[in-house]
Amino acid sequence: MQATRIPTISATTAPRPAHRDGNVLRWLAAFAASLIGDSVYFLALSWAATRTGSAAQAGLVLAVSSVPRAALMLGGGVVADRFGPRRVVIGSDATRCVVILAMAGLLAVATPGLWALVVVALVFGAVDALFMPAVSALPPRITGPDQLARVQGMKGLATRVATVAGAPLGGVAMAVGGEAAAFGVAGALFAVSLVLLAAVRVGPLPGDDRAEAKAKGIAWRDLVDGLRHIRRNRVLAALVVVGAVGELGLGGPLNIGVTLLVSERGWGASGLGWIVGGFGAGAGAASLLLTVRGRVPRAGLVLSCSLALGAVAAAALAYVPSLPAAVGVGAVLGVVAGFSGALVGALLQTTADAAYLGRVGSVMTLFTVGVAPLTYPLMGAGIAVWGLEPVFTVSAAVSVLAAAYGLASPALRRAELPR
């Protein structure tokens, strides 16, 4: 059998600015298509689960998808480093496409029970655990290190576009053709992502040969080796702590706290939309600034200061007296959150050894999608007992601790992005 030739980037070719590089733009379009497909899929899954079972059963279907994703995330990083992120991301995207299109076909001809939705949710969550670390390890292989901050800004813009476009697209699909059409649209978007990813050219990085040499080793040792790599590198160790603790502090106010705030103030669904829209606009502005500027001097220091400012904004949300003020604070929070998140990603990708990029990314992703959501019920219960102001303040204090740790770390405080 003839081996498939993987498109590569010549090591001697000077990289173009990321926003003018067709190769980077293909990766970005694939990432955006995948995110929109995710939104349509989750909307279709929740609607199908609600129509098939009770409210509690529907909640169970949605919850089971997160279990394998969180449980297998670190293993997904090992797989990405062992076999190469491009190979893993294409394989996982192809699997998602086949599974979701098969579900669309099944819904078109029959009415499957809740068990079918549970199976799809489990498979999708497991595949996501492979896809997410792999796709985050690709940027250093498709552009120069001096362009990674710009790529993170472009990634943030794509995320905003996907957030705005995904739910309406899924709603239109369900209105026209029901759950089968919505699953079909999601599968088609994954197919588009797959085609674009197959056309992305990748280049080798120093350390890739070591990762390939370990492909026959023991996976558990690879995972432990990745954790040791983070611990030994002072910038990486501080980044993981700052990113994880900062997410623990800001995740609750942004995801559940704002909803409870709007409910208590009586601002209604439109008020929630305005605050979320302000946050999205602020995050989009930060992403656009990074896309245009391309580099942030003294990135480690700016990261910690941004996180501290975000903590202040998060605490202020609970004290603002009017909806316009809350929208303004939400916009400020979006700017600093978008900025700090992009800087964490860029610094991780420029600091980690190429052989460990998948594992380093999986550790950070585990905290953002696996650990941080566990704080949401705690925050809801805390608000019910003590009220909005004390809980928002405590959550902000957690993020302040993360910022203080970053400022106290000389290695992170002096960290710079490549010129």
C-alpha cells in the first residue's frame, strides 16, 4: 500500500503573517467549522433528548458527554504527542463526522430510544478528548513562533463567530427538518472541517523525532513524563497554575453567576443577552487587537495584570446598580478575559517542547472543561445561602490569587513572546 504523503512546510521558508497565510486561514476555517458544528450538535442532542425522555433523562444525556471528555483528556494529549497532532485531529474529526451523520440517518428513518443518544454522547465526548489537545498543538507547526499571539487572537475571533452562528443555525435546521436535519448539518460542518484540515500543511518542530521514538513506550510513562516537563519548566509550571486557578475564579461568575444576577435584579432574558453580548464584544475586541498587533511586549507581566483587572471586573458585576453599567463591566471583563486567555495559549505553545505540546495542552484543557465546571453548582448554592455580593467577591479573590502568583513568579513575570 502506498503511504499517504502529508503536506509539509519547508523549514527554510520564512513564514508569512498569520492573518495573510492561506495555510493558517485553512486551519482557522476548519477550527471555526468544528466549533459551529459542536454548537449545532449540542443543540440537536439536547432537543432530541428532551423529546425522547424526561427532563432528568435529558440532563443525564448531556452530562454523560462530559464524563469521557474529562476522564480521557490527559490520555488524548499523550496520543497527540505520540502519533502527531495532524494525524490525530484528522482521525478524530472523521470519527465525529461519521457518528453524527449516522445519527442523522437513524433519526430520519426511525425514532431511536434514549440509549442511542447516550451512545452518541459517550462516543462524541471520548473523541473530543482526542481532538481538543491535538488541534491546540497544531499552530506551532503551521506558522512561526512570532505569529502565535496573532493566531490566538484569530482563534478568539473564530470562537466568537461560532458562538453567534451556531445556535441560530441549529434552530433553523430543526425548524426545517427536525433533529435529523440538525444532526445532518452538524455532520456536514465536521466534514467541511475535515476537508480543510486535510489541506493544512504542517512542518516539523525540534523534538518531534523524540515523540515518534517514544510511540512504542508505555502510555502511562509518557503522561508522567509530560507532567514532569511542566514541573521542570518554571514558566510552564506557573502558567498552568495561573491559568487553572484563574479559570476556577472567573468560570463561576461568567457561566452561572451572571444568570442568577439577572434573575435577582429582574432584568429578564433581554438583560442577560445584553450582558453576554457585552462580554462577547469585549472578547472579540481583544482578539482583534491581538490579530492586528501580532505581539504583546512583556507578555507574562501583561497576563497577570489582565487577570487581576478581570477579577476586579468580575467582583464589580455583583455591585452595579443598573443594566447599562452591568453591560459595560461585562465588556471590560470580556476584553481582559480574551486577552489573558490568548496570552496563556501563546506562551504555552512557545514555551513547551514540541514533543510535549499535546500533553501540556491537555492539562490546561482538563482544568477549563473538566474541573472548572464543578464549581458552578457550588457557586449557585453559595449565592442561594449568602447572596450575590459575597460569592462574587470570593470568586474574584481566587482569580486575584492566580494573578498574584503570576506576578510573584520571576520566570513568568519576565516571559516574552518571540519577536
